[in-house]
Amino acid sequence: MAAPKTTVWQLDPHTKAKHDLLKHYLGGWFPVLSSYNGRIVFLDGFAGPGRYETGEPGSPLIALETLLSHSHFAKMKCEFLFFFCEAKKDRFESLTEQIAGFKETRQPWPDNVKVQLVHSEFSETATSLIDYLKSQKKKLAPTFAFVDPFGFSGLPMRVLAELLSFSSCELFVNYMVDHVNRFATAGNVDHHLDDLFGTTDYKSAGTVTGKTRQQFLHDLYEKQLTDVCRFPYVQSFAMINKTGHIGYYLFHGTRDVKGVELMKDAMWKVDPGGGFRFSDRLAGQDVLFTESSVDTDPLRRALLQRFSGKRVSISTVEDYTLIHTPYRKTHLRSPVLTPLEKEGIIKVERPGRSGFPKGTWVTFP
Ligand SMILES: C[S@@+](CC[C@H](N)C(=O)[O-])C[C@H]1O[C@@H](n2cnc3c(N)ncnc32)[C@H](O)[C@@H]1O
């Protein structure tokens, strides 16, 4: 969306979907990380004014509410540090007011939940945090960084890489591919694009057009998150409208396969509504994230291609499905492997009489 001039604005359906994803994900992330860390951090780099025009909560309140209303909150003994960073003065003031109001409704405020509001640009805040940690010879505690700008400025790849270098850090970023696509070869905002990508390779977008160009800009951002930020697992989800137009991608970077599983579960649960759909591509086909009518054909074709002529363990097939396709583990057995076996396409050696339990081996044609 274009950046509004007003302090607050209307909540649109795809922002609501983004919030639902965040809520689902944090609902799983808080208990897991808090069980083996003394402190965890949620950093909202582009926090916004706190509420939308008709009172709906913004991402900072959603994160706090998800933690405080969690059924296991009383058992989570670690310290939770929330950093909310907003650059625009009127929105920062609104955010401050909203957080104060929220705290009042939640008295007595738990001692282990600390909220820090920062009125400055994300990259400035992140850089001072990095400098401070360096001077203290410390690393940032496990951090979930939610990065949700209106466009693509103020979001340097190098800062993300340094800030999130510790192994348990994760990134959830709204990549406004539409804007990037519009300006990638215009030549007038190259300094922002250089920062965003951490390379000048985006200029090669000039040699491609249409959907290929958008895919190129997607793939380059994904590559940079993998190579520069060193996230071995990077997933992305496109938000598409009725006409098939992609407005933005949500990228999730993690170093833990559990994080992949958690985010994927969230993706399949959330329905954006309003004619919008989340999607990803596999084997040249769009996969829509909607549990009501899951088309598992692309997964079937991808498995046949990936494991062609091989005998592999069920856990290898499962890991591939989870890490390299948009599908969940639940989409693998009954929807894909059972029909492949019935049709005599794959050969299955299993320890028991049925199913695909641990210890099963599958031979692909
Ligand atoms: C898309 S809105 C964020 C919405 C919020 N994350 C939510 O979901 O409720 C982006 C916000 O970032 C702020 N902003 C713009 N540039 C910024 C920067 N460089 N650093 C921090 N905040 C910035 C804008 O004023 C705006 O409030």
C-alpha cells in the first residue's frame, strides 16, 4: 500500500492476515524459546501507531497480547524484551499512548515483560544496538524481528545480517516487491536498493520483463537472506489478489527447522479473505495456501522428479517436503504417497503392515 499521510489508517484485509500469521507464529515461538533461554526479544522495526482507524490492534499490541494471553504464560519464566521502533513523531506518540493504555488494562504488569519504545529509524536503532552489544562483547538474545515497512527504504541487508547473526534469531519481513519492481531500474533510488539487497545485482532486472522480472527480484532477495544473513531456511509467501497480481511477499528466515514447520502451519491456517490469497510456486505451478481445497499435484510431481530412481527413507521425503516445498508434513502421506503406492508407481518397504511409519523406505521410479 502507499504510505498514508495520516497518523492512523484503515486496516485492510491483507494486513489483518499478516497479523493473524504473526499471532499464530508467536503463539508457538514464545513457549519454545522461553523454555531454554533466560531472555528473548521481539523487535518490531516499523511498529506503526499502535491501533488502526477503527480501533483494531497493530503489531506491537498483537505481540504483547499473544504473550500475556498465552495459556502457558504463567510457566514462562524467562525475561521478554519488546522493542518497538517507530520513526514518525505523531505515530510514535500514538503508539506510546496505546501501549500505556494496554498496560493499564493488564495490571499488575508482569515483572518479566519489559517494553522499550524507540523513536527513531529502524536501521539507526539496530546499529546502536549492534554497537552496544559489540562493546559489551555480547550477542543479542534469541530475537524475532518483525520488519514491516511501507516501501523498501531504511531496511539494509547488512544491518539485518549483523543484528540477527546469533543462531536463534529469526526474521519475518514484508518485502514490497511491487515497489521494488517499479523502481529497480529507474536509477533514482539506487542507494536504497543497494542497501535493501546488499548488492547491485538487482540492476540485472533491466534485462527481464513481466512476471519473470518479479520472480527475479524475489529470488535475489531470497538469495541475499540466505547468503548474507546466513539463514539456511528461507520461506516466502506471495500475497496475490483476484487478478493474480502479487503485491508483496512475506519472507521468513530461520536457522531451525522447527521454525519452518511453525510458520508453515500458520500459513495454512490463515485465510486472508477479501479476495486475497497466499501462494507459493512449486514445479512451475502456483500453490494456494487454503486448507479447503488443497491441490497436492505439484508436490506429487516434485517428489517424482526429486527422487527419480532413488530409494530413500520416509524422513528424507518428509524433510524435503517441509523444507523445499510449500506443503506441510500432513499433505504428504494420505494425499500423495498412498495414491502413488496404490497406482503402483512407488514401492514401499515398511516395518509394519500399513502407513508410512519411521523406518519406512520408498523407491521412486
Ligand atoms: C506498515 S506500517 C507498520 C504497521 C505495523 N507493523 C502494524 O502491523 O501494525 C510502517 C510504519 O513504519 C514507520 N516508518 C517508516 N520508516 C521508518 C523507519 N525507517 N524506521 C522505523 N519506522 C519507520 C511508518 O511511520 C509506519 O508507521
